[in-house]
Amino acid sequence: MDAAILSFVAQYSSTLDTVFEALTDPTRRAVIRRLGGGPASVGELASEFTMALPSFLRHIRALEGSGLIRTRKTGRVRLCTLEHDRLAVVDGWLAEQRAIWESRTDRLEQHLREAKDD
Amino acid sequence: MDAAILSFVAQYSSTLDTVFEALTDPTRRAVIRRLGGGPASVGELASEFTMALPSFLRHIRALEGSGLIRTRKTGRVRLCTLEHDRLAVVDGWLAEQRAIWESRTDRLEQHLREAKDD
């Protein structure tokens, strides 16, 4: 493979590492679900989760670092938005796996049909 | 919520923790992809991955612990099989998120239509 493709593959793999890591935690998954319903400020989110603020902010930073959410300061408020496109890389990865095992199932079925015809 | 539902929710959340954790590693994702093409023995898999055997076996155990693969000893060989159903919990979780934000988009569109009609 040429260098550009290798670099793309490495970047995709590293994105998957970070996104899956962000999804390992129930609080972070709950924040994603909450933001699915619409943007919210860090303050609003923090009030909905019974957790010490520093721990909660660590989760917000982890989500931001993974690219799953975006935060933007407007005045004195920091607004969080869900980044659907980043979550879509998980969809993409799952679709790849499904394509692999479905093509295997097709090959098995064809093999069985041919064996029957013989 | 009653105790049975709470216990189910807790178990589902803990399954998601473990499955996402298993997927954070590129070697483990590559093993899943490989097993999508059909079962393979631990020996066959180990020979395809350039990694010290003890490290590789740790990945296999992590995958088995997450329920994403099953291993079964037949004679002197340990055969690994992909557990599609366990990977499907990720599909399920993604579908939930999508349902949340699609219903939000629908509400926004309806709101805009009503505002236009006024």
C-alpha cells in the first residue's frame, strides 16, 4: 500500500480506538443519548447527572476529544452538540463486519447448492 | 421501575461497557473481522498476527470475556467462533440513538411547517 493509504488506514483505526473508548462508559453514553434530543449547556447536563462536577467535566472532555460531541462557548455558557458523523464511523465499521460474514454465508449457501446438484 | 427491569437495564449497560471495551483495540477488531470469514483455531489466528503469543492470548481472552467470540476445545485445538448476536447489541444501541435524534428532527420540521402556515 502507498503511504497515503497507510496513513488513512492508521487514522481510521485510531479514530475507532478513541470512539469505542469514549463509548465504554455509561455516563458518556447517557450524555450522547441526551444530546441526541438537542444541544445542551454543560451546566444543564451537569444538573441532570448526579456526579461530582470535576468527574462530569472529565467525561465531557473525553467525549469532546473523541469527536463525538462539540462544545462552543457562547457568552458565559458552554454549549454541547452531538456530532452524528463521528458516531457514524461505528455504523461504518459494523457494516464492514456484516458484509464480511454475509459474503461468507452466501459462499456457504452456493457451496451447498452445488453439492446438492452434483 | 421494578427490580427486574432495573436489573435488566444494569445488565444491558454492563454488556455495552464490556463490548465497547473489547472493541477499543485494533488487534481485537482485526480478530473479529477475521472470524467474520469463518471460525479459526487460536493457533491459526496467532500465526496471522505478528505479536508475542502471551499478548495475543490476552486479546483472545478479552474477546471471549466480552462474549464477542466463543472458544471451544476440540482435541488439541481451541476453535474460535464469532458471536454475531453479541455484536448486534452495538447495532441496537446505535439504532436507539438514531431513533432519538430522528424524532427530534421530525419535531423540528413539524414546528417549522406550523410556523410557516401561521
